Amino acid sequence: MIIMTPSDENECRQMLYTGYQCGKPAAVRYPRGNAVGVKLTPLEMLPIGKSRLIRKGQKIAILNFGTLLPSAFRVIRKNSMQRLSICVL
């Protein structure tokens, strides 16, 4: 079974489309009412089993699952971690 956790409503749309098109059992977990107002892009199949590199870095890795992505960036900014080499997936 393919389980997907989008970080925003556009990614949710893309994952729903991918789950429908892939022909395998798939689930998308997205909290109700958590849309953040991102720009919607045309639907396309996402690569299954691949992560998305959001920020390049080498010293620290933050693995994001779902809607906590804005929180991860707030922590980086709030704690003056911008200069550190942080990778966000």
C-alpha cells in the first residue's frame, strides 16, 4: 500500500491524482481544514517512493512528513539556524 502525506493542498491534489492513476492501493493523509493557500499547479503523476528535496544542506537533515513543513522553517529562522547547512526533505 502506498501512503502519502502532503505538506500543502497542492501536494495533496497531486498525491490524490497519483494514487488514482497508479492502480495500486493508496492512501493520502491530510488534516481537515489545513489549507495554507498555495498556488495550484496542473495535475501530474508524482514519482512513488521518492522524496522531494526542499532545501540543500550537509550538516543537519530535517525529514518532514505532512503539514509540519512551515513549522520546520519557522524553527530554522527563529533559532538563527539559517547559516547552518540544513537539508530539508
